[in-house]
Amino acid sequence: MRRQLLAASALLGAFTLGAGTASAVGAPRWAETGTAYTDTLGGGQGLASRADGSLLYRGMASIPLDLRVKGWNHIGDPDIARGHVFDAYQGPDTATSKMFAVTTPAGKRYEYVHPLNPGEKLNNSFATVSPDDRWLVSGEWGTRNRLQVFPAPLLNPSTPPTGGELREAGQITLDKPVRDVQGCDFVTGTRLLCASNDASGTLFPEIRPLLQVDLPRKLDGQPVTGTVKSLFALPQRSGCTGTFETEGVDYDTNSGTLRAQMIPPGVCAVTTAVHAYKQVAD
């Protein structure tokens, strides 16, 4: 997720741009059930649902001082698996690695550093863990035809138990390119939903779409191809005019609630909208 320039005050209104939830033909239909708001500085980069249904938010203010000192100046959309919090970090434009931090239920944090492969972008937009807790999926900024797969730190026994180097296990090759994916989360072992900040309308007809990625099998560390479709445009509602930005996405498996974040433009950017959805039958 790219960095945000935050304003000093907010005024959120009811002006709507592209707020429909009509899904692609043959895809599940998601109905918007409500909108909440969170402080952008503390929660505008992403969110994850805990087992008790409460939400963990991440924003630029969430970066611990010791990690800032090490050069990790951006945090992405997080995930929670078996009570472990997975955070995606990136450094400056000169970075040659990215980092995943895992915080245990007891509060102990371990750092896993991934040296960039040839051609890999330094961006670390999100972290999401497969439902079997064995694989970590992440993504880069820009126009890409893949998602990256790593063994899930701590939860996958192939990883060092106290932090260290993290090598890529494989990739999800996408059957069509995607652009500026800010977050993904698993709905099932073979389906992810991803929030895109693409406003061009050239890859998909929807502006800032929610994308669905279907896999032919569960992740196993081997290369796999994902089928991409756009479900609907994420809402852009604000009393301010200008450029919106899509941020994190979360699917709560216990409640069946999907949430996606959108930062409004201008002075309204101090507050991030969190749109909630439930899957409904036609």
C-alpha cells in the first residue's frame, strides 16, 4: 500500500461514486450491510478479524519505533491465524528486502526478512494466511500477473522458529493481470478476495474493484494458476471530492462478514470508511 498524506480534519458525507454490489455473472453476490469508520493514521492501512469478532487495525502509527529505526517505514494489510498476527513491512525505495513480522498470542514478535528476487518489487502490500495455516500470500504494487507464496512463519515447520530469512515457496500465477492490489484475504482454501486500487478501468470495467481469485487446488508450496474476476466496484462515498484510495480487506470466517476499506479524498482522508458485506443468495 502506498503512503498516505493525511489531512487535519474530516467531514464524511453521503455523496456516492460506484457503490454498487452487483457481482460478476456466476459469482457470489455480496450485499453491503453497513459502514463504520476508523482513524486513518491508526487504522487506514488494513484490518484483520480476531477469533472473538473484534477487529485489529493497522495504520502508519502502528509501526513500532524499533522497526522504524531499522528502516521499515510502511505497514500493509495484516492477517491473524491461530492468534498470531502477521504484518507486512516494506522499507525505502532503495530497499533490497521486505519483512514479515509475526506476533504470537503471548506478545512475542519475530521478524522474517525476505531478500528480493530478481524482478521483484519492494512493495509489501499485505499478508494473508491460508486456512490451513501453512502458507502466507503477499503481493506487490503496480500491474502484476502473480501473487507471492511463502511458508507461513512460525506456523509452517519449515520456517525458523525465532525469525530469520524467508524464501519464496512458489507463486500464484494469475490468468489476467491485476493492478495496485492493496489487500487479499482467503474466503476458502481455494478462493481469495482482493481489494484493488485500480481506477483506470482498463483491466476491469469496475473502478477500484473487489477481485475474486479462484485456485484449482489448495496451496501446497508448488506453482499454481489463479482465475481472476472482478465482482463489483468498492464504494466511493464522501462529502469531499478528489481521489479515493482502496486499502485493506478482511473476511471473518466465523461471521461470514467481508470488510473493505476506502480512504476518502482531501481533508476527509483523516477517517477511513470500512464497508461491510454479507454473501446473499439470488
